[in-house]
Amino acid sequence: MEYFTYADVSMTNKIEYLMAMGVKVYYHQGHSWAIPESGNVVRVGIDDFAQKLVGKIDAIKCPQVGSEVTQGEKAWTLLVNSKSIDMLSPVDGKIVDINESLLSSPESIRKDPYGQSWLMKVQAPKLSANLKNLLSGGTARKWMEEVSENLLSRTDYNLGPVSQDGGALVDGIARNLDRERWDEIVREFFLIP
């Protein structure tokens, strides 16, 4: 039997670790992230909460290099157990690179969602303005705590046994939900109408 705990669901430890390492991660509330590089280029990916919520990702559908993405609009799609989850871009701009190794092995996102498992690089001409609309530092940590608590408040959604004093995270918590609850979770946590 698999169990999950509050500590496992909370992603604040990952945020604190990245901050301690000097990595400035900016979070979109639809659970994507952006890490600025040089020359208004940003690495973009899926945050740790999202990948733990949906579990094993079967495939990721991305636009091609040269395509434009818009902050807060659909940028890519996750395929999970024959279900599709549209994800929103954290920035505006032109895709200049796609992480082909992640697309060919999407389960690798579980190992390093903020490092080797970036999804795309975007040339973002309005980067400064885009970053003002994203969360970082203590604000991101507080938001992630609230999101985690919100998810835990849904334990009546037949997520299975919950062990508050130990246990491992059920990978893909949302997989244990019926289709109606799944759709509700996707709309709420990924900001999809």
C-alpha cells in the first residue's frame, strides 16, 4: 500500500534548496517555471509539484523551434494515462531550443525537474515585464505551501490512505481520482478553463 505525507507533497524544500544554491527560479501559477540565462533567453519547464501531481508522464507535445509562446497561454501538452494536460507558458517569446532528450524520455523529469529536465529555451524580448508576473523567493515558497495545503484538503477525493506520520508520496496523486475529479484538479491547479 502506498502512502503520502504533507512533507512529501510540500515542494517548499525544493524551492529553498534552489534559493540556497543561488538559482533564481520564477514560477507561473499554472506550474511552469522560468530560469533566466543570458541575452533574454530563459529555460522553461514543469515544476516539481506538477510532475508529482500527475505522476509518470507518457509524452510531452511541444511546439517546434521557431514557434511563438505567450505568457499565460497554452504552450505544451502533457500526456498522462491517455489524458491530456495543457500547460501554460511562463513567458512570451520565440522557442529557440527544445530538450529533445526530455521529449524522448519524459519520465526523466522526475529526477531533476529544474536542471537537466528543462523543456524549452525561449528568447523572451519582454523578459523583465514577464518576470514581474511570476513568483519567486519567499512569495513562491508561500504559494507552494498554499497549493500543497489545498491539495491535501482534498483527501476526501478517494486518494487512498494518508499517513501523517510517515510514508512515501503516491506518485501521480491525481491518477487515483475519477475523471470528473481529475478534470477539476487539472482546471484548478494548471489554470486550464
